[in-house]
Amino acid sequence: MIVFGSTHAGLVRPYNQDRFECAALSDTLAFAVLCDGIGGENGGGVAAELSAGFAATMLRRDLNSGLGEFSLRAIMQSAFSGANALVLETAKQDEALTGMGTTMIIAVHCGRTLYLSNVGDSRAYLVSGQKEELLSHDHTLVQMLVDSGKLSEEEALTHPQRHYLTRAVGVAPVLDVEFSVHDVSPGETALLCSDGLYHYLQPGGIHTVLAKALEENSAQALITHALSGGGGDNVTAVVMHVKE
């Protein structure tokens, strides 16, 4: 199991509100957490830092290779619930942090299965050779319109409200977390990323950039790709690769 990641503020914003944590706990067990903060110059970064740190601490403590789907789902749900409560309580104690929140996506690779939990619009892709599959589901106003048939995928790309989130950590006491399970074979790669990267990834072209990242054992190629496209937002990528 190979796991690595990187983050960059981009070329436009003066601060980075993205955070990530990742680790390979054994040859068959690994996790990754990626957060993209929202809410003011400082607040988003604080929310992302708190959430990523809390989730990573829980996962390092509780994960083991003998767990089944029910237990893994419970652990991931607890990570979200705890992060949500922590962000809400921190904002309550500091008026300057009012309104902060963050997207969060957690991936746990156990054996030949990838477990995903997410809120917001940070994404997970699965890449096998030249085949690319979006595994996660965006929680945005525009995605709701697409799902209901009121908006096309093409119209969604340029819609003025495409960044409006419908779910985020730290904005409400109760958090609805999406959970999914996916088979992963040796040689396949999971990519977690913030919108600052995937907005610059062309469908069908992810595998090319990802192959370079795997060759270099670094996510820098993915970061560079986003920066060369304009770097209009913070950009973060985490790669989880199953050795053949």
C-alpha cells in the first residue's frame, strides 16, 4: 500500500484552507482524510485543521485490518460527528470563527475494499489503467439540480452557484454523512482531491497525471497540473495506491 499527499495555496488566494492527513497502517490497511475549509480568512483553515486532525487521531487509534463494514462505517461516522461537534464548539467560543466549516472526505482502504464517507464537494476517484470513475457524490446546490433533472452536467460546470454547499462539517448540530463501499484490485489507485484540483482535471486525462505522481512517489505532479491551469483555488491531492 502506497499513500502520499500534498497541498498548496494556489496562485490566487493568499492563504490555504485545505488540510489533509494520510497513513499506511499496514500492507493492507490505510486511511486518508481531506478537508477544504469555508468561512473567512482564518475560520475555514481552523475548521479544516480541527476536523482533519480529529478524524486522523480517531482512525489511527481505532482502525485494524480485522474490522468489517459495519464497524468501519461506525468509526468513520464517529469521526465526522466528533469533528462536527468540535468545530461547532470552537466557533461558539470565538466570535471571529463564527460561520466556519469544512468539507471532509475520509477513505479507508482495508484489504481489497475502499470505504468512503463524505460531506461537501471534495472528491474521490478510482483509476485503473486508463479507466477513471468518480466514486463520491457532491453535496452542492448545483448537484441537487442536476440530480433532479433541472440542470445538465454541462450547465453545472459554469453555474454561478456551483460552489454552494448543502452539507459541511461545523454548520449544524446534525450532520448527514454519505457512505459508500467500492471494490479495489491490485494496481488500482484512489485519488482524493479538493475542487482546486478537479476543476483542472479533464475527463479521461486523470490517469496521465496520476501515473507521473506514482512514478515520482509524490503528489507534486497533481499540484503542478492545477497550478499550470491557473491555480485559482487551494489545491490538495492524496493518492492511495494498491501495489500489484
